[in-house]
Amino acid sequence: MSMPTITFDVRALILLYKHRPCLWDSSSPDYESKLLRQQALEDILKKLRHQNTNENISLLKKKLQVLEEIYSKQLRQVLKSQKKDPNNVYKPRWIHFKSLDEFLKSQSLQKISTRPRKAAMANDERTATSQSRWAGFGSYVTKSLDILTPDECAAAVKEMEAIISKFVSKSLVRT
């Protein structure tokens, strides 16, 4: 049985999320309050004109988690490129990066800097096998597709399939 889905206006969602620090700012006094966090989620659903159901709350939480994960991954790429070459810093092309960066950067930097060293090494591409590296990319693609509308998702999948087919064809010609 597939999980029901609802479509979110991601720009509006990010704006509503930004104005509810109890959901993302661990230094906020309201962050620890489950009641306030639940009310904030319900308010976001209401403002986005979705019914307040447990399923919709779960979908909203997942959507916010995916947005944060994609943002954090992009931020880590920026930081990694800054360390490697300050004159050639990675510039994220993800459309929602700047909107999230406005308010999530300090929180994300804290999380990144306090991340256990062992986990950082496990995620380091130099120690990852090619299979796990591509599995991580697959996870990133999946999370990215999760935040798109069904039509955008279908278009993105079609483009990805075309790109992969192109490179596979080139690879077959070489061998």
C-alpha cells in the first residue's frame, strides 16, 4: 500500500517554516515544547490549505526533513570547497538553497561542527566504495524527487533517464 501524498508550495512552505523557529532553532525556548511544535505544524498545514490529519502532519514533517537534508548536503559541499580552494567555492544551484540558508545556516553549521568524526569519515568519499557512493546519490535523488509535484517528478525522471541513456550509449561505443 503506497503512502498518500499531498503537494506543497515549497516556497510558501519555507517561508512559513522560517517564521516558526520552534521547528528548527534548537536555541529557541519553544524548541523543546512538543505542544508548540505540533501547533506550528498544524498552523502551516492550515495556511497551506491542507487538512489537519495525522497523515498530513507526517507528510509535512517528512517534507521539512527532506528540505533540511538537501540544504545541509549543499552547505557541506560549499564548506568542503571553501577548505579546498577559497577562490573556487561551490555555488549551489538548488532553487531553495538561498531561502533556507537565510535562517538555517547557523543551526546547520552547529550540527556539522559537532558531528562525530567517525560519521564524517564514513561519509568521506575517499573511504566510501563506489557502490555506496552511488547509493548515496540515489538517496539524494529520491529525496529531491519527494519535494516535487507529480508532474515535475515525471519530467525530472524523464530527463535523468535520457542523460543516463546517453552516457551508457557512449560507454558501450567505447568498449
